[in-house]
Amino acid sequence: MEVETVQDRNTLVSRLSTQTEWDLIVIGGGATGLGIALEAVSRGYSVLLTEQADFAKGTSSRSTKLVHGGVRYLAQGDIQLVREASIERGLLWRNAPHLVKNQTFIIPVYTWFDRLKYTIGLKLYDWIAGRLSLGSSVFIPRAKALQKLPNIKADGLVGGVQYHDGQFDDSRLAINLVQTIIEQGGVALNYMKVTGLLKGDGQHISGVTLTDVETGRSFACKAKAVINATGVFVDAILHMDNPAGAKSITASQGVHLVLDKKFYPSEDALMIPATSDGRVLFAVPWHGKVVVGTTDTPVSQASLEPQALEREITFILENASRYFVQQPKRSDVLSVFAGLRPLAAPQKENAKTKEISRSHKIMVTPSRLFTILGGKWTTFRKMGEDMVDRVEKELQWLHQKTATRHLAIHGAIANVNQSDPLYFYGSDAPQVKALMNGHANQWLSTSLQIHEAQVIWAVKHEMARTVEDVLSRRTRALLLDAKESIRMAEAVANIMATLLKKDANWVKEQVAAYTKLAEGYLLK
């Protein structure tokens, strides 16, 4: 069978009518759903993944951009999660080297006791990772720490503890996972909303009903197994199965501020080990800017566009200012973004979200709806492996061995040149550059290094359907500089309209919708 290319969405949609039954239907196009779909399709199963909005529209494009074992979880004593995450970090670094880099972090140390505490703790962190460690932690003396941490407060500084973790681009990884799933023979569709669950015998789930958000067309798709991997929205799908079901998920909001590199002009990431609320705070170099975060605020309701609270913004600025000589103000924030972490609801009342484990949990309802709760980007592959293992066990299928531990993700390439502004395209970069040569000097943003060719590539090869898809997730303009992204919106809409055969009204609507959304990323 000839595998469809990602850009031909119509061909992929046509499979919904021609495929009689799927082995697995995965609901949710974020990190968790993509990991499950890739795991299943690489084992030889027929797989359909559906996402109600765009791939990684929610939490999965709004992380701290870290692939990490979890120093914080080590402090909480969750050795098992740290071990699992450290192994997965190492595997992802090998499988997607164009997107995951070995990032050095430095903890500034102001007391000799802290030197001892963090040195011992991070040596344990190294040991837990074993052969998949990204490098050994070391204490660095004051002079070297000041050299490596420009703009850090020097008063009382003893030195720093340097360690290694992973840093990545979350939504770019999501898009490359979609491409890998399709290359493996699966179907992954954005803007395809699940509207109901089918029960063939009146008891057991036998498929889903879908609506194409773009056309309004409906489909009834049968499946041997249906998997709910919708993150903070899992309860919405669970209630389609059992409207009286108890709440299974709680959400915690994490906010990040993006600043100009001048506030932290270092290639080493900064880890602030103890903020005023007992969390850690990171300042991470990313695409020529610095991302500072994150917060941990319980929220009562899930949203596709969560908004940062004033107290979260103040918290980050105040805690960063305790360490930075040049202190960032509200007016210096280029973009503010919020993501919701899906956490399994605690058994005890009043548990703080920072104390709830980030380990994942699998549930199977009496009607055989498979649901996965919790987890994080770093462990997405293992979550997929565990879920497909569980499906095989529950449905008494012959167990197929995982094929994803060493499966290269679309775009994987060795010897990545991080100074190339198109490095994150990996093996696709030469084709993107060839497209650029055909559209000479058509830069949409020189400050963000975004070219017209990237919009064309996003539509033709990465299933981008809206201006937001391009500016938020195919490129990262919205998160890097929201104001600059608004300026680009009309040019992007016009390019897309030509490719998607849309009219002037579509352009106008897209620009208006994007401008309204992006204004939520600016501080007033």
C-alpha cells in the first residue's frame, strides 16, 4: 500500500469511509495520544488518531520545553518516576536528535550547605539515569559560575552545581510524530471531533462518531479498542460512556514568561531551586529567547486557551528578580503562555497539585473504554507502550513487542547545527531551504527568522489549517514574540488562502481570530 503524504488531508479523511474497522481509535492529538498511536501502528495495528482542534493545541505545546528526569520529583522521593523519565529522556534524545538537545543547567549556590545538598542530590540524579545519562554533574567555583551565569546576583554566591537534562521543541515534536504515524501506515487527523461513542452490543464500546470540524461531515468509525487520551479533557469522554461517573482528573496550571535574551544571556539554563512557594523555577534559552517558568496553580475548569493569572505573572517576575541583576518588568515580557497539567485526581482531599505524582495511570471501564490519566511529555513513549500492552492484555490479543524504543522520529538527523535557524526541521531542512530559494527574500519576520517558505511547507507537509496552526505550533512565533506574530498574521493568511483555495472573507476571519487570540499572550 502506498502511504499517504501528510499534506493530503482529503485522502486521509476518505479512509474514514473505506476502512471497515480499526484495531485502535485514539482520541486526542497531544503527547499522550500521539505516543499511543505511534506505539500501536509500529506494532502493526491499524490506527486512527483524532484531534478536535490542532495537534498539540493544548498542554502539549505549552510546556517548559524540557525533556527531563525531574529533579523536583527526586526531591519528593519519587525515584521510580525519575528513573523512568531519565531512561525515556535518553531514548528521545537518540530518536529525535534534531529536536532534543543535551542542555546544561546550573543551580546557583549561596551557602556551603546548599553546595553539599545539591551536589549529592544531583550525583544521585546521574546515577539513576545510568547509561542513558546526558553527562555528569559537577560543582563549579564562584568565578566560573559568574562567567557562565551573566546577570546573576553575585552577593554571597559560593558557586554553582552544573548538571545535564534535555531541552526540546514540544509542538515541533508533535508534528513530527504525526508524520511518523502516517509514514507507518496510520491515520492522524486534526479538526476531527469525537461526538459520541458507539456500543455495538449495547454494553461494550465498538467505535466512535466523528464530525469533521471543517466541513461538518459526520462519520461512524468502528474499532476493536477506543482509547481516551485527551489530557485535561478525559472526563468529557468518560462522561459520554457514563454520565454519572466520578471526576477522575484534576488540572494544574503552569505559566511561562518569554523574555529577551539580554535578561539572561547564557547558553546554560538556570534552575532556581527554591521559590517562595517551594517549587523550582527555570530560565531556559530557547530559539534565541529565554523562557522563565513555571507556576503550579490548581484550576477548576479545563480550557483550550487557559489564561495566566496576575498572581502567577507577579510570582515569576518577583522570583526571577531575586536572582537577576537586570530585573525584568511586565513591559519586557514578549509573550506569556499557560498550559494545564493533567493530574490523576488525588485520593485525599486538599492535596496540593505539586504533591500529586506525575506518573501515568490507566483505567478501563466496564464498557471497555481505555483511558490514560496524568503523565508528561518526557514519558510519552512509555505511556504509549504501557497502554498498548494493556489493550493487548484486556482484549486477549497476542502480545507484540514494542518497536518504539529505537524508532527514529520523522526528521531525525545526526550532527544538528543548532545555530541554523531551520535546525528543527532536521532532515526536511534541505527541502525547506530549496523552497526558500524559490521565494527569494520573502522574509515574514527577520527578528524571528520566519520565511514565507515555512508557511508553504506547513500547509503542504504539516497539515496546518489555520493561521494559528502556523504561527503558534509549526513556527513558534506566538510564544516567542506575540506582538511580532500579530504583525505577520495577514501575510500568513494570504499565503495560506492561495494554497487552501480560500477567499478574502476567510483571510479576514483568520486575521481577526488570530489577533484576538494573540492579544491574550500580551501583558497589558
